[in-house]
Amino acid sequence: MGLRSSRWYSGSDRNSYIHRAWMRRGLPADAFDGERPHLAIASTASALTPCNSHLDEVAAAVSDGVWAAGGVPHVLPVMSLGETNLRPTAMLWRNLAAMAAEEMLRANPIDGVVLLGGCDKTIPALLMAAASVDLPAVVMPGGPMLTGHFRGAPLGCGTDVWRLSEEVRAGTLSREAFLDSGSSMIRSRGHCNTMGTASTMACVAEALGMTIPGTAGIPAPDSRLLERAHDTGRLAVGLVRDDRRPSRIMTRAAFVNAIVTLAAIGGSTNAVVHLLAVAGRLGVELSLDDFDRVGSGVPLLADLQPAGRHLMDDLFRAGGLTAVLKQVEDLLDPSAITVTGAPLTSCLAGAEIWDEDVIRRRADPLLPDAGIAVLRGNLAPDGAVIKPAAASPELLRHRGRAVVFDSVEDLHARLDSPDLPVDETSVLVLRGCGPRGYPGMPEVGNLPLPAKLLAKGVRDMVRVSDARMSGTAYGTVVLHVAPEAAAGGPLARVRTGDPIVLDVAARVLRVDVPDAELAARPPVTTGHARPARGWERLYVEHVTQADQGADLDFLTGSSGDAVGRDSH
Ligand code: FES
């Protein structure tokens, strides 16, 4: 079968004339001969997505690679999501970005696509789009930034913002010093340098087989990033010629490899929601419990913030993701192939650890069991997650009285009140922050601690919510409680003073209130948004719960690359 793009360009009728003539503009005549694959470079470059603002240069290197391999590149700007800028939360727009990218990939005369992302939601949105349109696709991550230093110590993007801001609230750091650190935090182009969501999703994309092995984690300013971008452009042309599509790469075996990777790198809890959404687009059977079952017993090997000490450029110089994966090779499914056509496991042969302080050997892990734990009980009938690697071990089994906040606004209004009935054994509960309730499931699950407890030296407490948390955050934080309060979940019926039981080893999250009494209480729905129009309304009416990936119900599945009608 000929190239998909030739359905636009080949022929001698009026329509093919129009398609070719308007696209010429300096392209060589043989660009439309039906032999040269046309590649979209779906770029999330945007000045308002600072982590991706350098992607124009990456796109140029990809373009060179496409030309060099005989293809024809076209940069396709797609909706970009800047994590630090977007209100009310970038997650509200992930599905819109995925939907827009999917439709533009399908509607345009292209044969394949290179996906350029970086900041948290951009790679997930592009993967969801690529999965649903199922054109040959490869991810080229923009890479993490270099490490900045403040007062002689390295700064982890995000993680140290949380830590330093809590020090200000505790009175152990001046506000001036805190503000000073801001100029050191972002040292270079690139996304956050911790194992936050952006780094996690780049690594997960690689584990899924969707990057050239060894790509995730190349620092954004490193010249090897552009070299790899060039290689990725070349490979994309080969992907089209081999008709290697995402549905052949992102199989269930690939998702198993992604979950193993997520545990070994101490990756972000956000990857759970994103992977469930991508799997949903592909029709791959993947459940919340797979994360617990597959991740169980996988050791934490990468000593990176927020679960550890180092940062992404340390991981790269220490051997990178492939060195980590080499240590857990026996846990990976060898049947899963990458964009190269070879199994992921066959790409690990030369991987070595160059700094065992950053990447631990299997025999000497940071933690023997780093998988994300899935909790259930009468407080989370459809599940909740916790990242034990980023929690305080002594709090993983805990019983304490709930202090309930109905919304983020309620939290901010009352958290530091001297009258708040809270002590260090309390469990902070935040509701109204799920996909539907906020809307968009913001990263507020690592709610700050009450100032009066910070002043006493308390630095962690059990927190429970239907929100997400930043991949750069840490603490004994139970997230993604499903169903959320706004969807009628039991979280809406919890009251301040109720005993909450967390037992991570037993995978339990419970409120010690008789079920009948809990059911009889009227649900609290204050703080839940009711959007009147536009995307927010569509989102609230159709978003699924966290355990389903928080995709829109009508976006799950694939429509393939077929276009029903011509434009003329
Ligand atoms: Fe963009 Fe952290 S804010 S990756």
C-alpha cells in the first residue's frame, strides 16, 4: 500500500493539484512523488511553557534527521501545557491537548509523527493522541535542565520549593533567602531536574518503547540531545517504511515494563493516571491493581529527588535509565519491542553504572520494594495510591483523627488557625479536588502542614485527598481517592474527628465509622465546581475517575488514521 500522504498529493485531479500547489513553497518537487514519507513534528514548544521553550531547536534537529533519511518534515505546533502557569491546573487541559493533537494528526497529510514534549502533561497528551490515531510515532523528550545551586547546595526543581517554603513557614529560613533561591532554581533550558512527572514520563515513554533507548534524561542543554533528535528524525522515516505503529509497541508487555521502571526510578504518582489513560486509548487491559502487583518487589535503584538525593543530570552521567533497567532486566518483559523494532531488553546489553552513589546495584537498593501501593477500603472503594518511597516509614501504619477541608480555599483559610483541632497524629483530609470536583484534579494532595506543627518540628503527616500531587513532592500522602467526593465517594461523608486508618502493608485506607452511619450522612459538596459552559463543562460531564485515567469517556479507544471524507 502506498503512503498515506499520497492520498492527498498523488494524482492529476483538481484536489491533488490544490494539496500539492499550496504546500510547495520551496519544497523539492520530489517531495510529492509518493515515495517520501511526510513526518509531522508535533511540537509543544511555547514561550508560555517554559520547560518546552527550547523545542524549536530540537524540532530543527529532528527535521534535519527526517530530510537526511529521505523524508519530508513538517513542524506541527500542538497545544502546549505549562505546568507552572496554567490555571486552574494543567491537568484540566491534558485531554483537550490530546484530543486536539489526535485530530490534527489524523486530518493532515502525514505518514508518521515525532512527538516533542517535556513539561509534565505534554508527553502524556501526545502519547494519548498517538495511541488513538495510531500512526507510526516516536517520542523525543526535551530533556531536564541542569542543576542549579543555592548557598553551595544543589536545588531540585519543585522538591526544594516545597522544602524551602515549609522552612519559611516554620521560621527556620527568612523569606528573603527563600526568594533569593528563585534565581538559582532554573539554571538552564529544560524541564524540572528532579524525578518529577516530566522526568518520569520521559523515562516511562522510553520504557514503553516509544523513544530510541537511551534518550530519556539527556539534559536539555547537552549537545547529545540534538544529536539524538537528529537520530530520532531519521528513525521516524524508517518507522513509516516499516509500518511500526504505537499499537504494536505499546502492548500490555510494554506497560508492564513501564510499571517496573516507574518503581525502580521512584517515579511520580502522576504516571499512574497517565499510563491508565494511554492504555485506555489502545484497548490494553490495565488496572490500578496492576501497578501494585507488577511494581511489588521492584527495588528503588535511582537515588533521585524527591525520593532520594540526586538530580537528573546526575542520573545521566551515572549511566542513565538504561543502566537502571539493566539491573532489573529479569523483571522486564522481553516480548515488548521499541521503536527500533528490537526488544527493550536487547537494548540494555552495554548499559553500565558509572556512579553507584546515584544508581544502586540490584543487591544494594535504596528500598527493596518501591512500587506504588494501591489502597482500598470504605474510604476508597475504587482505590487510592501512595508512593511509599517518598513517605515516612513510621507513618505507613497509622491511625489518627481526621481534620477535614472541603476545598483548597477552605484549607488556606483555616490551616494556620490557632484553633484548628490538629496535632501531629491527625490525618489531614482534603476533598473537592478530584477530576470532576475541582475540576481537573490539581496537584494539591501534598497539602502543607499547619504552621503550629511546623513550629514544633513536625515535617510529615498522613494526608488523604482525591487530588494528585506534584511528582516533585514527598510525604506520607494518599492520593487519587476514588470515587472522588464530587462523584459521591465516601470522602464526601467524612467528618473532622473521624478515626482514619492507613495500613500500607495491608493496602488499607479506612474510616472507622460504621458503614450504615457513613452512608446515612449527607455528602458535603461545597467547593465543587459547576462550570456553565465551554471545555470545563464538557470535561466535568465526561471525565472518568482517577482509577480509569481521568480521560473523557468518549475519548477512550482509537479511531485510527482513516479520514472519512475529502475536503473539497
Ligand atoms: Fe515543567 Fe516541572 S514545571 S516540568
